[in-house]
Amino acid sequence: MSDTQWETLSNQTVAVAGVLYFLALLVHLAEWAALRQPAATRELVAAGAGAPEAEQAAVVPAEGESHRVAFLGRLGFLLTCLACVAHLVSLVGRGMAADPNRVPWGNMYEFTLSGTFVVTLLYVVLYRRFNLAWMGPLVVCFVVSTLMVAVIWLHDSVAPLTEALNSPWLVIHVVSAVIATGAFTIGGIASIMFLVRARADRKAAAAGREVSGWLARVPQPDALDRLAYRVHAFAFPVWTFAVLITGPIWAHEAWSRYWNWDPKEVWAFITWVVYAGYLHARATAGWKGRRAAMLALVGLATLWFNFIGINYFSTTSQHSYAAERIVDSTVGSTVDSTVDSTVDSSVDSSTDVGTADPR
């Protein structure tokens, strides 16, 4: 296959992955809708054995609903797995489309494709280990929204790596950073759902009832708190390796300095400090529950601002490779226009001199 065909394949499979993610989201939303019982049914369930036989018989169809919910959950997960495969093919196509072939991390579009792929991959891998069926709609919604942003605003044509990126440290640094980003995102989703479930539990306890609907499938707050801590504890050493070890080494190789006070470097360190504070507070001060979840979400906000936002709010970052290419092309076109206009004016002048009346 030619480079153009590989790039076309990558663009097409990104579109396929987006459609599959969107279908998975719709299926999961249908699953959530099926979990919402009518008020009359909840009253019959609460009535228990004291209800008349006719009323108890009205509760029986709920068992059929459980099979429908299970089917929709499995279908949503299957569509997510297929989307993950298409997502991987799109990344391979981006790398194969370059001349010479390279890893697909040459600009922000490719970084975003990689980051969202790792989020999906971690969800699929950990699905059975931590019983993450409840997380499906949240993960898919996040991934499809981020992909939409990448395709609409970040898309860039395949190009050779810039001189700063053309290094073996690219693979080591970016792989560790992307893995940590995906894990922090999964941990952040768990922290968000901890806050939602804890609030629902308080409201249900005040009303003297139990949590119902789709929130009933979400684990208890204590389980969510433990899940968030485990995922963050895994991601933090990986992020440390990416930001404080491989990053400075690569910076020294590319720019002859280990630390340049580049905006992306600074925000990566801020993210590291926030997550270090999160783990330290849990280990020493006994921070759990709401305070830990809020601190984890602060870390998630700094993480994704550093990942995407810094490229829009900073014009001095040496990590804004896509912007550099745009500037280079603009400068090149300006120079070409200037040269062309100069040549044209010179030719016109010569023509005027040659055709002038000698006397």
C-alpha cells in the first residue's frame, strides 16, 4: 500500500471507530433507561409479601427486563471492543503513512488518538477484573467527545517527524505518558462516580429508601474510592517516569538542557505535584472519600489542560509541533510571495527598458 492509501485507511477507520463508539453510547444509554423502574413498580417491590397476589404478579415482568439490560450491556461492550480495534488500525495507518514509517505521535491529533485509545484499552482490559460494566457509558462518552474534538480541530496531515521528535526517546517518553494519562482518566471517572453515588446515597437515606435506577449498578462509594486509589497508585509511578526521568533526558538531547521552563513541562510538573499530594494525603493524613476525590479531579483537570489546552493558550511552548509547522508554512508562503513579486517587478522593469524608444 502507498502512503496515501495508508493515510486514507487511517482516516476511514477513525470514522468507523467514531460511529461504533457512538452506537455503543446509544446502547448503553438504552441500558440505563431500562434500569429506571416506574414509581408504581417500586412501590409494589417495597410492599413485599404483604401485597395482594395480583399486585405481586405485576412485579414479575421485571425479571424479563433484567435479561434485556444484560443483553444491552453485552452489546455495548462488544461495540466498544470493535471500536477499539478500529481505533488501533487508525493509529497503525498513521504511522505507516509517513515516509519513513514512524510511531503515530508526530502532532497533537496523533497524541489525542493515542490517549483516547489507551483509555478504551484500559477499560476493556480491566472490565472483568474490576467489574466495570457501570463505567461503559462514561468511558465511551468521553472517548467519542475527545475524538470529535481531535477530528474537527486538531486534524493534521501526515508529515515526517520534526528534528526534536526524531529520537528513540520519543517512544519511551510518549508511551509512558500516554499510559499514565489513560490510567489517570479511568481513576478520575471513578472519582466522579464516587461523588455522584455518595450524594445519591445521602438523598436516598434522607428519604428512607434505597438507591434505584442506573445508579444502583454503580458500586458502593467505598468500592469506588478503593478503585480510584488503586488506579492512581498505578499511574503515578508511570507519570513520574515520563515527566521526571525520560522527559528531562530527551530535553537535554534535543535542546541541551534538562529543564527549559517550557509551559508543557511546568504543567506536567504541576500535575505530578497534585497527584503526589493525593497519594501522600491518603497514605499519611488518612484522606479518603470526598476530599480525596476532589483532589483527584483537580489533578485530572491539570492533566488534560496540559495534554491539549496548553497548545491553545501558549505561543512559546516548544511542544507545540503542529503550530510550528503552520508557522513554518506561513513563513514559507510569505517568502515565496515576496520572491515572486520581486521577480515579477524586475521582469516588468526589464521589459519596460527594452521596449522604450531610444530617442
